[in-house]
Amino acid sequence: MPSLDLVPDEEVERLAKKGGPRSVAAKVLAELRAQRAKDRQVFAFRCGAYWITGPVPDVHAEAELIEWAIEDEEE
């Protein structure tokens, strides 16, 4: 069952270097940098096969994201 896991910046950077500039991790890292340049407090999360960037979700948003990932896995 998927869970919503915070991915530390160091891990995102490591995966971006490993995967190259066109990797999903590189795109996530670019999104984090762009949002933080606007003084937004955003983080990277993984939920199943999905990457999500944004603020720390509340309990309801987290449950919805997990449900969405479960439904997608079942398709």
C-alpha cells in the first residue's frame, strides 16, 4: 500500500545527478528551486510511483493523495 513519504533534498539531488537532467528527480529538483525562489515552503514527496512537490499536506490531503495512488495502481 502506498504511503506519502517526504524525500529529503539531498536524496532528490542524488537521484537527479544519477538520472541525468531529463530524469523525473531533476524536474522535481528544478520545481523545488523555482518555488523556493518565490519564497514558498515546498518539499518533495513520493506516493507510490508519483512525485509530488508542495507544502506539507494536512491529514485530509495526505489521505486523498494516497487514495489516488491506490486507485491508479489498481487500473
